[in-house]
Amino acid sequence: MVTSPMGILLFVAALFRVIKSPKRTETLTRMVVAFIATLLAICLPAAVLRIGDSEPWGRLTGLVGLLVAVIVGQWHSRSPKASA
């Protein structure tokens, strides 16, 4: 199985967000929660409704989850409360 270049870029961006954040553990926690919530929000309905093949759904869900985690990390580290 080959990892997509977009997945590698999003993973590196997520690591960069955590490293550059003033409150690392809080940012990491929010990113993990966002990732898991995205996985559940996309995978569960697809599995229950049996929409299409499960492997592409899993890959797409992983990429979307990483994207949401990076966005949440960026949003949290740029908020005024995170730097205070």
C-alpha cells in the first residue's frame, strides 16, 4: 500500500502546527479530537448505509481527518487565548 503525497504533506503540517504552538498539549488534544470526530462523522454513516467500497472511503476519511486536524491546530494556535 502506497501513502499519498497529500497525506504526507498533511501529516508534516500537523506536526509543524503542534511544534510551533505555544500550548502544545492543548493543541494536540484539540487536533486529535477533531481527527477522531471527523473519522466518526464520515465512516460511520458510510458503513451503516454500505455506500461503495470501504477502502477508498477509509483513505478519503483519513485525508479529510488530517485536513480538519491541521485547520483546528492552526485555528487554536492563532487564537488570542492560546498565546496568552
